[in-house]
Amino acid sequence: MLKVKDLTVRRGERCVLENISLTLSKGRTVAVIGESGAGKSTLVGAILGLLPVQNGHVSWNGGDLRSVFPSLVMQEPRAAFNPAFSLGRSVMEPVKARGLMLSDGRIDRLCNGLELDPALLKRRPYEVSIGQAQRLGILRALIAAAPLVLFDEHLSALDAVTQKLTAKLIATLQREEGFAALVVTHDLGYAAAHADDIVILKKGRIEETAPAGQFFRAPQTEYGRALCDAAFALGALERVA
Amino acid sequence: MIVLVEVLLRSIVVLTLTALVTFTLLWHAPGDPAMAIALARYDAVVPPDVLEQIRAQTGLDAGYWPAFWHWIKPLLTGDFGNSSVSGRPIWPDLRDAFGLTLPLALAGLAIGLLISVPLAIYASRQPGSWIDRGAVAVASIGAAMPAYWLGLLLILLFSVRLGWLPAMGAQGPTHLILPALTLGLGVAASLTRILRSGLLEAREAPFLPALARRGVPANRIGRDHVAPHAAIPVVTVLGLELAFLLEGAVIVEVIFARPGLGTFLIDAIFARDFPKVQAVVIVTALLFVTVNLLIDLVYRVIDPRTRLSGA
Amino acid sequence: MRSVLALTVALGALAVFGPSLAPNDPNAIDIPNRLASPGGTYLLGTDALGRCVLSRLLHGATWSLGLAFIISMIGLAAGTLIGLAAAMGGRLVDWALMRVTDSFLAFPELVAAVVIAGVLGASTWSLIFALSVTGWMRYARVSRGVGLSLRERGHVIQARLAGLSPIAIAQWHYLPALGPSLIVVWTGMLARSILFISGLGFLGFGVQPPTPEWGTMLLDARVHLRSTPLLMIWPGLTILITVLAINLTGDALRDSLAKPERA
């Protein structure tokens, strides 16, 4: 179980994250929602210990999170790959680094589910499209069966059909392997369909946190209501009966 | 204020490290230092009791740290100690040597600036023109030219062939011309390159076309906007040039038999007069730290970016 | 890239095959023909002991170029290691290593090299030691700078999360990205080494006679400046052309690297 307690990040005088607390159990998904600059990506970095944290504490089952090797799908799809290597080599890095053994056909199965031609793995990062790079990033994050996967806008470069297929693969795999997922997204429709819990972030603070069903039925805060109304208006969300 | 303290602290760290490294090097130098002193002083192999006496005198018998302290303690009050060869105090000789190196370095710097500044300004006005290419070519050759060879070539031309200028010694101002020219041409080569690219970069600054459109005259753009931009790399480079001047001075003084700091150092090394070597190293380090400190401060005044980040 | 390769091959060939191209024994003394003018058996003339200048220059290439290569490679290895340690080791390590680097940079290199080589006694080994000790700082600065900018790159973060060891991260994620900048620094340091080796040789601290080395040849020729000025022209010209070629290659390389990479 991921436990985040009172996480605070300051940059100079500015408070980028303030007293963030959340828990996330095995097999469950939490969606972090908020406008640009609300601190969503900072939260991901802070949880993973990638940036200096002024206060607070992150643990996994009471121990060090980094020792269980959580994986991350980055917002910038190509940046996650070393330009000097083939994509296959980067994808296999978590497996090689820890000397893991992959079950037969795992790569083929994941590639299949993500609609990726395995031949792409021989190419370099700048020889594939952004959308392909994004799915390769997801492949890399899923390949070593990490107990916690953090998705930072992982569907942003995909068309609607591929988004659905990708989301389906992630959901199936999550059922089978039971990893915990933290998803940063703008897409309320996606959150409504896949998240168990919703965290609304605004200006570095948690504005509202609730089980997904409850949130979409009756948002408790002004900001939550505004977000839902906007999503309804755009048709991204269908009113739950 | 905090910046000043940090810079000062850094200078002290650098000086201390230099002193330690120098002392360690000399401490581990091959051969018995006491024997070296004895040989230098008496020009003969001496009995063991004289060696013991020398060791006691110089603090060598007490071990590494006491010997280090034996050197540093008087140094902190400005006492450089005595030559291990002649026994005479080092400071007066060192001062005289420095008195000959300083005019050489200043004259070299002046010659370098006199050549490079007009050349770089002229060249950068018309990038790609024949004068620009010529300046770049001359600067490239100058950067690859070994100072010791340039000095010999100048002697060959002006002393041997034309007989205009003296090649050796430091008796009068005419003796300064050839060494200063050797040094100055080297400085000019590197300064021209850096100034030229600095000016070109400043001329390409994105805000300049906007100024021109607003009707600011070209010469005022040059003076008020291009020149300050180009000045930043120059200040940095002047610090590096000081290193170049000192290194050049060592070689130039040897070529022209000028008894300055460089000759002083080389003679001290050949005579294995370690207190003199230590003195030269410390004076050089002090000089550098001071100049770097000044440059650091000037830099903060002329470059607003460091002013912000240094706060 | 191609120009560096061509230059490296050319200089390497000169260093390796130079001696076998020499028409005469570089140390064979021919007193009757001392200080001879160019022509005949001795294409570039002879020195004060009647030794063939051309043969000595060609044999000297092995020393000057070979030593410069060794020294610049030692600096490359040491400097890169120190720079990467500073970039990857956290703030305290970085601060300490950079203060040491500054201390070494704060002192004129040639003066330091003269002191070290002189105090250790004139020999090839103390020459290598002196010029290596004073020749790693630029590599360290550059690899630290590039290393710090890499630390926040996506693929480096991913490698850290994946549990790759720091050494493997340095090897696979930092070194390939450092390559181009380090090659540019290396060309500069190679040129510097050649100038410094012959400079120390000229001062009497370098490679010892009768070994032919360009700087020592200049030192020998200096005495005969009045009678046989050509004698000091040859080694000087050789040094100048070699260093110029290396510098121009370095400039070309820098310019080609300054162009934007393909996306």
C-alpha cells in the first residue's frame, strides 16, 4: 500500500505542493485531476523521490518505495528513451537492471494489446511517432510487473480508438497482476471509467478527495462541480443515472 | 555581502590547498632535502652531524606537519624565509624579480589589447570579408605558435639580422621591447578570437533589429548595446590572460635572459632551492586568487544575470 | 567527426611510421658535416653534432605526439571520472570536487608543470605526471556541466527508477551524451600537451637528450641562432603546423556540433 503523508514541496518562497496526503492500495486506481500548474506532475516526482521534498513522508507497505521499483509513464513520451539506444533496449532496461526473467510471450502480448509492431523495438526514439513512443513508454512501465505504476497523462498523444484499447490492456493487466495505479489526467471520462478514487488538486492543495462514484454523482466543492459541469458540456462524461 | 564572504572563503581554501600540495610535493621530492641543502651550500658531501644541524634548523627533523608549520607560520606574517642555497632572505630578491616581470606582463597585455581590440572590432563589422578572414587566420596561427619559437624568430629578425634591438638582459627600456612583443602577440591572438566571436554574438542579439527599427543610430547601438555584451567574455578572458601572461613570462624570460620571476623560479628549481620555489608558488597563487576575486566582483557588476542569481 | 578521424589517423601514422620514414639514424653523429645546410644526404641539414635534422624530427614525432596522446588520455579519463562523480554524487560531493578543480584551475598550468617536473627531476615520467596532474580540469568541468543537465532528463530518471546501478547509469546514459563535448575538449588538450611538452623540453625539464624531441631540438638550436638559424626554424615550424592542424580540427568539430541535432 502506498502511503503519502503531509507531502510539501517549496520552490523558493512558492509552495508547489502543500500537505498532500493520500493512500492507494494494491489493485486500485487513483486519478489525480487538476488544471495545468496545479502540481500534478510535481506530486508524481515527489512521490518517487525525484525532487527535494521539504516536508512529509512517502512509504510502501511501511518501507521504502524506491526499493520495490515503482515505474513511471512520463508526460514527454520521447524523453523517457535514451536517444543513443534502440527502443527495445530501453524497454528492457528495468528487466536487465534487476536481472528479472520474463514469462514467454509477455512482450508479444503487451505489444499486441498496445497495438505496437514488435519491429518498432529495433528503432531509435526519433524514428517513431509520438503516439508510438507514448505506448512504448507504457510498455516499459508495465513490462517488469511493478507493484505501483504512475501514469502522467499517458494517453495524451493517442487517438480515441487507441486510447480505449490501451486503457483496456492496462485494466486487464491490473486485474491479473494487482498493481496499484496513480493516474494524472485531464480526462474526466477516463477517470470515471477506470478510477476507484478521485483526488482533485488545485494550486498545490487537495481540494477534494472522494470515491469515484460519489464524486461524479455529487461533487462536494465548487471547483469539483465546475470540473464536472465542464466535462458534461463537452460530452466527455455521461451523467450517471 | 554573502557573496563576498563566499568568494573570500573560496580564495582561502584555494590558497591553503596550494600551499599543502606544494609542500607535499617538495616533501616527497626525490633525494634527502637536507643533503640537497648541504650540497648547495657547501658544494661538498658533509658529515652527518652537519646534516643533523641543517635538519634541526629547517624543522625537517620533526616530521611533515611540524615542518609545514615551520614554513607557514612565518609566511602568515609575510616572511618568506631564507634561501637554502645562499642563506639570504628570499623576499628582497623575489621583489626585484617581480619588479622586472610586472612591466613585462603589463607591456605584453597592452600590446595584446592594442592589436586585438581594433582588429576584432574591424573584423566583426564585416563578417566573412577578407579582413575578417585575415584576422581569424592570424589569430589561429598565433594560438598555435609556441612562445619560445616566436621569441627566437623575433631575436633572429630584430637582433641578429637588423641589429635594432638587444636580445638579452634587462638593462634598459629597449630590452623590454622584444620580450613584451613576444608575449603581446600571443595575447593578441587569443584575445582577437574571443573578442571577435563575442562581438559577433552581441551583434546577433535578438533585440538589436528592434532598436534599429525604432530609429536608434547604428553607432549608438554599437556603443550602448553591443559593446557591453561583448565586454562580459572579455572580463572572463582577462583572468585567463593573466595565467597566459605568467606562463609566457616564464618562457620569455628564459629566452631573453631577463632576471624576472620566471628566471627566478627556473634557477631555484635547478638549484633545488625549495624555499624559493615555495615562495614563487605562493606569490603566484596569491596573485591569481586576488585577480580572480576582482574579476568575480566585476562580473557581478556588469552582468545582471549573475547579479540576480548571486543574490 | 570525419575531420577528427582523419586527423587522428594522420597524426597516429606520423607517430607510428615517422621513424621508419627517416632517411638516417637520428642519433648518428657526423662531425665533419655538422651544421650542414639542407640538401644532399641531409634533406633539412644537420645539427651541431652532424645529426640529420629530418630524421630527428620524424623520430621526435613519436615522442611529441605519443606523449601528448598519453597525457591527453590520462586527463580525459581522470577528468571525466571526477566530473561525473561531481554531477552524480550529490551536492556535497559536487561542492568539494569543484573546489578542488577550481584550485587546480586557479594556478597557471605551465608554472605548475614546471615546478612539478622540475622538483621530481627531469625525466619522461615526471613530464607525464606533471602535465597529467595539471591537465584534467577542463574535462571535469565539461563532464560535470553536461552531467548536471542530464540528471533531469527523462531517460536518466527512468534508469534510476529501474534500479540501474550508478556505474551502469554513468556508462550507458552519461558517457554517450558526453562524447561529443569531450572530443572537442580533447583536441584542445592534445594541442596544449604538444605545446607544453616541447615548452618543458625547451626549458630543460622534458624528454632528455639524446632522445630527439621537438622542444629539446629547439633548445639545442638556440645556441646556433646566429650561425645556423635554419636549425631552429624546422622544429618550430613542425610544432606550429601540428598544433594548428589540431586546433582547426577542433574548431570545425565545435561548429558542426553547435548545429542543432536531428530531432
